[in-house]
Amino acid sequence: MRNFFEKLRFYIPHLLILLVIANDSLLINTWIAPGPIINLKYILLFYFCFYQPDRISVISLFFLGLVFDSLQCTPFGMTSLCFIVVSKLIYFLKKRRTRANFQNEFISFGIVLVTIQILASIIFYYFSKSSLEYSLIIVNTILTLALYPLLRYILQFFCRYQI
Amino acid sequence: MNATKLAKSSAVGTAVLERTFRQKILTPALIGICFLLLILENISSRPIKFFKSLINDVITYSAFIINLPINFTTGTTKSFLETLNFNIHQENKILKDQINKLISEKNELLFFKNENDNLKKTLGIRNQGEYAALLVKVIKEDTSEFGKSFSISKGSSENIDIGQPVVRNNVYLGRIAEVNLLSSKVMIVTDAGSRIPIIIPSKGVNAILKGNGYSSAELLFLPPSTSLDNNDQIYTSGTDGIIKEGLYVGKVIVKEDKNKKKNYSIDLGYKEHQLNYVSVLKLKR
């Protein structure tokens, strides 16, 4: 039984990201805001890849991305590719920035978020038949960036006592 | 003993091997698979489509099961709050009055419908094809910066096809964007990629309704001299030959700025995130 709970504890980041992916529209995007203006999944992904990189493997990121693509009607493989690039980019940025403080972390998150939104937009533009609303992506990026400190604080609080 | 066997003999060696495998083989392989999937997306081959539909169905229904406890909790809270409504008798009286009013309006409407059909017959105007409604359950709503959609519980097994309109109480909600075996995806009218031909009968104006990606839509290609009023009703015009004509979409809300210039916004005829059952309109053949 203890072994089971330890395993469950290990997979909490996966479960959390999966729940956010499956319920993205139920969370902030519908109850608080009028539309898709916050990207919770990227915040969670960045946080766990930054602080606990050994807990989320590339394979799980690939499958989580596929789940998201299937649910959101986006081209298959788009989000998986974005997730894998995110994890590699975070690894690279973390290696480069030796001083660990909030400022550096926030800049890293900004770089990751902008890169990922540009990559996702390019893939969506070339591989999807739907049209893109660029203003929506810009608003989404800015508000996700603005919300990061708050969510980071909440996640750190839970990580200290729960995860 | 070769290098691999030597590395496997110690714990540190195994870890190094694992990391090398992950960095040099696994990550590039997965990136390659992602690109392959993206390329396959645009190839319309039957086995690929079938396989994709299967994956989509499994994921959609799994997400529905994952969401069950959350939906149950939300539903229970809502019904509990409804039971605490102390004005229930007065509300009942108001609703009864509204029902009576609606019945009389319906009878009047039937009279006009018959009159309209007779006039059409006299003038020799043929009706557009007749539609059959298929009632389906909304499994899940999805919102992201790339699209707004919801999944429904019927797919190609029920002859659902891409482009078919989805309505609720004759109010237009969106159109089928993707069909799987046992489920389908509906692109909501507020999706940034949604464009529907509409008509404003009170002004005799045709236009295109475009979703803004949030929870509303905007009018495109309105004639420059058009001046709309508050509460002007918007209906589908059916000029594309796919969406049935005469489906209610919403009403116009007019706001004037400082220079007395009119800005139009649309109050859609349905409320998002409160959809349980909807109907897919299929053309009768």
C-alpha cells in the first residue's frame, strides 16, 4: 500500500497536467475568463520540468501532447512536439543560467512561452485547415506570463506539503 | 566484454546509458514521430483516417470518464442551490404565464407557416431540402487559443458528416468539424475560424458572422449604408447550401461611441457551457 502511494506521489505531475488538459475549458477559461486567455498547461509543464525534471519523461510528454491534440482538434503531433521542445529548452536554459533566482526563472519562462507559441502557430498555420486568430494568441501569451508568479507560488506551496 | 556490458555492470553505468539513450535516440525518434504524424494529417487515406478516429474516440470517452466526478460535483452543487430557491411558487406562476403565451404564439406561427407554404406553392417556389434532427449528448467542451469546440456522442456510425449544422431549440450553435466512429467534434459559432452566412430580415441585409475566439461574434461584409437597431434578429441565410436557412443565431446589440458611430456586437441565442443535449440537422435524401 505504501509503495502504491509513493508511486502515486511520483505521478502527481502527470496526473495534474492530464487533468488540466482534459479540463482546460472547465477551469479558468470558462469560469473566470470569457475565453481561452490563460495557458495553464504550459505553466504546469514549465514548473515541473524546471524543478523536477526527472519526474516527467519525454515519452509521457509525447502522450500528453497527443491527448491534448485529440481533444482540441489541433493537428496530431503538434502539442507533443511543443511539449518535447519545451522540456529540452528548459533543460538548456537551466544549464546556461547558473544563478537560480525568480528573475532568471521568469525570463526563462517568457522565452519558453514565446518560443512555444510561435512554434505552435507555425505548425497550426501549415498543417491545419482552420484559421488562426493572432490577437488571441498574443493575449494568451501575455496573460499566461502575468499569471505565472501567482501559480508558481501556489504550486510551491503544494509541493512543500503535498507532492 | 564490450563497452555496453561493462556499463550495465554498475548502477552509474546504467544511468549514463539511460541518459545517452534518452538524449541520442528517444528524443529525436519522438520528434520524428511527431513530424510523421503531422505529415499524415494531410494525407486522406482510409486506414489512417480510421486509426485516427479510433484514437480520437478512445481519448474523448476517456476524458469524459475522467471528468465525471467533476461534472457530478458541479451538477450536485447546482441542484442543491436550486432547491434552496424560496421563490419557487412565484417562479412557477411566471413560468405558467410564459407557457400560455408561447402556446398562443406557436398557434399563430403555425397559421403563418401554412399561409407561407400555400403562397410558395402558388408562386411555384420550391422549399429547400428537408432536414431530420438527430438528438445527441454533449460529452465535453474544449476551449483553447486554437479553437472552440465540443464533442458529441454520435459519429460516422449515425451518418454524421462534416459541415452539418448543430442546433438547440432551433438556435444555431455550430457545425460538425470532425467525425470519428462514435463521436464528433462541433466547431462553435464563436470559434475564430467560424464563418456563417446570415440574414437580418428586419433590414433585409445579408452578411457573414465571424467568431471572435472568446464568447461572441462579429458581423463582416455589412453594406456601408446599413444602420442596425438594438434587438434586430439574426438568422442563417442558407446561401452556402449547407446550413439550413432560418435558424436563429442571435440579436444585435448597438453601442454608440463619442462620435455617434454605431458599434455592433452580437448577443448569441445560447449560453456557453450549459449544453447537455443538442441536435444535428441531417439533410433528408
